[in-house]
Amino acid sequence: MRTAILASGSGDKTVKIWHLAKKEPETLKRHGEYSWSGSVNSVAFSPDSKKLASASDDKTVKLWDVLTAKEICGFQS
């Protein structure tokens, strides 16, 4: 059985991964490094739910490992 997972992006430059069986989300804080702005405005899971992509107003896209909550790589335009 799969664990239910939800992700959210925020105006405070963070992404939260909500493992619904846990009470508190994991907070990912790496957006906004290149600019004073950086609201995270888009998140999307890979088909297998093991990776999460996030996009931000600071013109970055980050790829995250959902299990470890670590950044895999990032892209800046």
C-alpha cells in the first residue's frame, strides 16, 4: 500500500512535503537563493512519487528526493 503524500509551495520560498501519516510536514528551504523574490508557485510529483519538482519566482526549478527531502539538482534561467 502506498503512503499518501501531498506537496505545497509557498510565498515564504519553501516547499512542504506532507506525509499524511505524520503530523508535521518536512520543509524544503532552497528557493530564493538567487533573488530577493522566490515564492514557490508550482510543484509536481514524478509518476512514481519518488521525486518532486518545484518552480519559483526566482526563475529556478529544483528536483527533490521525496524520501530524504534532499535536493537532487537545480536549474536557473
